[in-house]
Amino acid sequence: MLLVIISGLALGGLYGMTALVYNVMYSTSKVLSFGTGQFAMVGGICAAWVVLDLHWPVWVGLIACLLAGAVFGWLSELIAVRRIVAVSDEHLWVLSTLALATMVQEAMSLVWGTDPTPFPRVLPQEFAGVMDQKFWLPLLLSVAMAVGLQQFYRHSMTGKLFIAMSEDTFAARARGVSTDRMRAESFVLAGVLGALSGFAAGQLTFADFALGTALGLSGFIALAVGGIGSSIGALVGGAILGTLTALTTYYFGAQYQKTIAIGLLILLLVVRPQGLFGATQVRQV
């Protein structure tokens, strides 16, 4: 049972990191990109390709992973978001980001293959069990990512501009902020963080072309549970979802995972639509 709980928390850390990536992009664009989970998938596959196929060191695989995430994040904003946000207030980005995510997933299945590939060990470790690095790496990175983002928002000019745009994009533009550039930078940062999460969790999830879709949905549920915009909420929502997923698999079978996850989302939306740590927004009518 301890191993089940630990594995659930490790999955929760991965879901929490995906929710944090959603928050980074949402802060500047008010877009919940359906390609968020693909950042981890692309980063993990690129790292596995460099280490396993090219036989380069793990640290080179990490650099390739982060570069791939940055490029993919920039292309996501350029192709699927920029024009949509500029010409329409409707949520047409749902279709554009979903279409891009689908194309990337299918391309990866053709290039990489459809079989999940075991990920290389990131750190040398002779012991396994509940203290295996595949469990504690996602947990530590999720906490470090949440803390790092909070420091980034509080102490860097770019982070403060992200916050300004999240509160009022029009006012930020009126004060001379290049909102298009800030939005693009937020997507690049999101791509890097998403790819890093795929690298850290690769031993747990394997390098798999289908990871992005499942991770995007689970990360979105963790975001909704914790509350949009809250880093603490992202971690808590991910931990709750990951633990429930692991317990469901242990007691009832993996076929009921999505049922429990969607049920949790529906229940929360009925009881507390803004999420556990989300703030209630006032809207003029």
C-alpha cells in the first residue's frame, strides 16, 4: 500500500507540474492550450532519443529536451494562439491548440513509434523500492517548480509583467507593455517547464507518443481542482488526483481511472467551481 501511495503522489507531482504549465500560459493569454501535455511528451522523447539512440550523456539529453520544449512552446503560440487571440474574443483557440497537439502526436508516432520506451536513468542509484528516483524526482521537481515560479513572479520584471497582463491586458498594453512578446515568452517558458517535467518523470511514464493527451487531461483536472492561477492549488490538485488514480487502479483496475478523474472534476465544479484555492472573480452585469 505504501508503494501505491508513493506512486500516486509521484503521478500527482507530474499532474501538478502540468497544471503549473497551464497557469504560465493562461497568465498572459487567457488560453488553456490543449497542447500542454505534449510539451512533456516531446521533451521526454527527445531526451530518450539523444541518450538511447545517439548514446550521448544524460545531461546532453536534458539540454535537447529543454530546447525542444522551448521551440515547441514558441511554435504553439505563433501557430495556434497569436492570430486567434488577435482577431477574435471567442474560444477558437480550443480548436487550434487541439489541432496542433493532434498533429504533433501523430508525427511523433510516425517518427518514434507507438511502443512506450523505457527511459534512461537520470542519476546513478543502486537501490529501488519506494525511494527510487522515478518517484522522488517528479515530487521534488514539482515543488521546486512551484517555488521557482512564485519567486519569478515576485522578483523578476518579466514575471511582474506576466502578473500585470493576467490582471488587465488592455491596461498593460496602454502602459507600453509589448503584450505579444510577453505572451510568446510565457509560452516558451511553459514549453521549457513542460519538457522538464517529461524528463523528470520519464522513468515513471516511459517515452510514449500517447503520453501528451492523457497528461493534458489529467493536468487540466488538477488545475480545475486546485484553482486556476494558484501554484499551491496546482500541487494539491495534482496530489489529490494522482493518489485517487493510484488507489483506483489498485482496488478496481486501470479501466476506471478516467471515470474517477472525470467524476472528481464534476463533483468539484458543482460544489466549488473556482477550485480549492481559486479566487472568486467579480463580473459586472
